[in-house]
Amino acid sequence: MILLYDLLVCTSFAQTEFNTTLMNSTYKIYGVDKIDSNKINIGTCFIVGKQVSNDSNFYSFVLVTAKHVLDGINNDFAFLELRLKDSINFYDKVPFKIKIKNNGIPIWNELKDSSIDIAAMFIPLPEKFVDQFSTSFLPMSFLSNDSIFESIEIHPGDNLFCLGYPAGISSNDFGFPVLRSGLISSYPLFPSTNIKSFLLDTEVYQGNSGGPVYLYQQSRVIEMNNVFKTFATIVGILTQQILYPDELIVSDSITLKENKPLKLAKVIPAHFIRQVINTLPEVLK
């Protein structure tokens, strides 16, 4: 159990359009590479709100990313590339140092199943940042699960959106992520206890790992002609670019093997994001 003074909280969420909300809650995370100290390991993360145990009006901030992104950073600290509005309402990129390990020991939470490449941790954020963006994050209720998958009849061919920093690239000088989309390209999609990942038909690169994958649809017809006028939910987290081994013949005597992209991404369902966040200690106001 954690007392609230360790964390900054907010009292309301998601006052903007859903795509914009996720743009505002997704950030670049980076640090010195674990293997090569001359390189920077870059990934994507997003922030959600976990309700405070003894006050339903308050939430603590939780950083969510792919576990391998944090594990690939060499020292105890990483940096978030936050965005702050200036006096004329433009954005400045602000590097914000966060602790991710204690003497090399991870302080994030993860599941025992090593195939679930998800990490979550509480994160204190600068007061000025919270004042500007506290209504731009999503509570855990926007994380999908099997019952939601079933109720909206999610299926192969559904178009999903994903946010990230492909090859470390931002969408502009202000540090916002790149938005892409793709079709669900595998089946079945649930139950999550058996189906621990699915494929998305989209091209991704190193730096995309850890980004949110979501469904946003303004009209969706399901069984019995029920229609959701607008449906929005985070369906998972992008964790991997799918590669295939290929042989490159250099000469009669030399053949090199290289991995080539299939323009497919691996997505772990949001059911597991919920599970990881729920392993975090309870927070009291």
C-alpha cells in the first residue's frame, strides 16, 4: 500500500476527442542502450489512471510500456519526452528523468508469464505538466477485455489504430507520436488465457514498442442490428515487429542470413495490461 504523497493524481479524465486524448497521453521513452553504451534505446509508452482505493474521484498515474523497452535501458533511469504548452499555446519538448530500476533491479511490475511483454509502474509527474494535461489521460475503464471483445464482436478485418515513434521519429517538432492504422490479421482473438497475442497488418519499426493499439469507430453494427454510435477502447499494446529469416546470396561460396520485415506487428491484448496494473499496490489518498 502506498500513501498518496508519493504520487501526483488527477480528478478527471478524457475531456477531449478520443484520438487526441491518446495523442496527448503517449510519449517517447529512452535511455542508454544496455548492450551498446554508444546507442540510445527508444520506445513508446502511454499513461493511464488507476483509481485511488479510498476515493473514486482520484487517480494515480501509471506508465505502461513493453517490458523489453525498460529492460533494454542500461542504468537505473530513463527519460520521458514530455510536452509542455508555452505562453502562446505551442508545445516545448521537456526531457523528464524517471527511475525505472533500483541498483539494476526493476521497480516496474510485470507478470510471471515471460511471453507477456508488458511493464507498468506508478509515475510522479511535474506539477505544471499535470495542471496542463491531467484531463488528457484515460482511466483503466478504457482498457478492453474479453467481455468487451465479445460484446462488440471484434474480428479479423477490423481496422485498429496505433501510436508510436518508429525509428525514434516524432510526427512533428513538438514530440507527438506518429499515428498509423492496420487491419487485424489473425484469428481467433479471445479468450486471452489462450490467445496471448494477435497480429496487426501495419508497418512498424524499433521505437514503436510499447505504444497503445486502439479501436475508434463512430458507428458499429453488431448482431441483431444493435449500433454503437461511437465506440472507443484500447485493445492492446504493440510489442514486436514480425520478421522472417531470409538468405542473401553474396557469391557462390557466401550466403548471408538476414531478418526481413513482414509488415506485421504483434499486439498483446489489453486484458493483460489490466492484469499488470492490478498487481501494483493500492494507493490511498
